[in-house]
Amino acid sequence: MASVDICICTFRRQFLATTLQSVARLTVGDHKIRVIIADNDLQPSARALVDTMRSQMPFDVTYVHAPAANICIARNACLDQADADFVAFVDDDEVVAPGWMAALLAKAAASQAAAVLGPVRAIYGSDAPHWMVEGDFHSTFPVLVGGTIRTGYTCNVLIRWCAPYKALRFDLSLGQSGGEDTAYFYQLSALGGMIAYAPEALVEEPVPADRASMDWLVRRRLRFGQTHGVMQAGSRIKALAIVSGKIGYCGVMTALTAFSPILRRRNWLRAVLHLGVAGGILGVRQAAHYGQTTRP
């Protein structure tokens, strides 16, 4: 039997109620579960919703007010509250499958990994472009490099909450630009932590209309690239030479696949990712994305 603190950071999002309803339906057997909700708004705007949901939850619920408008403040508040064997993160705009936690814990036990990632499947609305739905540009899966997972994400993850990983925290300087989860898991890997993948640990995420556009995808890939660029070690000149070659290759592939609405966009987004890496290497300041608007 294991204990797990499920952490959900929220910022003015009513969908949190749906997320909590899905957590309430988890099949967890004898495992001990607690839910920690960190409200990142300046005012404790989620407190009333959380208090209303408590009676519907079969697990203990801890509410933490962690202002303001910096996701890392909320993530770190969750970690400061955690006292279980494992910490899990899921977003406040997602729905977890009933077997989500059981699948993460089973993989953690089998692999002894420091962290276990699960897939996030995008759910598109009827007005989403056909190329976007067919190409599935919003779903999230781990990236393998040389057969291993070197970094991760916080939209679906289980972390073994013991030394030395217990000392890790999210970088506050990335709390509005994003990329804080990428940086966090790079640190975890640097400490020798293995990251595993549990494909059965499914989470679903509806794609809102304001994200169902190529412009949003470009901004997201650029930010991803910038974070990876900042994490680059070694010679900047060598790193820039390598990434310049990748940008050129992806540019050529974009032209060669111009006939395909999916492949053309996929190759262009890879080029944008590498442009972001170059910007990160050169120290280009990242734009603020988090906490800028009121969320639905």
C-alpha cells in the first residue's frame, strides 16, 4: 500500500470541479490518497468551489492559497504540503481515467523509477480544424532521446517523494513564461532519477477554441525550444551550429511537404522549436504566458 498526494494547481478555472469529479472516481484499492489544491490567484477565488466539492470527494482535500499568477509558486506550495510516498500532478483543465493512479503506481513499482509519466489525450471540439484533429497536435507524450526519457511534464506525472528528489523545487523565474516542468525534470534526471512511462495512465484534456490555432501551437513550440536552449550545456558556438543545421533541415522539409496540411505544419513547428532552442542558447527573454487573462 502506498500513499499519494495528488496536486492540482489552479488559477480562475471553473473546470476544476470537473477535474475533481474525475479524481473522485479513481479506483485506488488500499492506497491512501489525498488531494492538494493550490490556488494561484491573488484572491482565494477557488476556495468556495473546493469547499463545495469536499462532500463529493472520497479522499481528504487540502486547500492552499498560493498567490499570485506564477505557476511555480503554486507547484512549490503543493510540494511543501506533500508528506506521502508519492506526489502526482494533474492540471485543472483535465479529466483522469478511473485507472489513472493505479497504472502510475504499478509502473513505479515495476520500474522503481523516480517519476512516471502518463499520456494526455487531446479532446477537440467540433470547430477545430480538420488538419489539427487528424494530426493530433495537442496530445502530450514523453520524448525519447537515445531510448531514454530525459525530461517530463506536470500535466500527468507521479513522482517518488523521497531523497534526493524531495529537495527539488520549481524555478520561480519560469513561473510565467512556462518551461518550469521541463527544467524540474532535467534536475531530477541529473540526480540520477529514471523517468518511466505508463501508457495506460490516461488523462484527457479538452482543447479550448483559443488554443485550436496554428498561432498558439507556434508560441508553444517556441517556448518549449527556449527552455531546452537554456538547459544546453557546453559550447554555445557548437550548440548553435548544431541547432542551425536542424533549423535548415526542418525548413527544407517544410517546403518538401507543402502538399500536406499536416506534414507541412508538423515540420514547420519543428523548425520553430529549434528556433526557440537557438533563442534560449542566446539568452533571449521568454514571453509571459501564465496568469495573464481570466480563465474559463
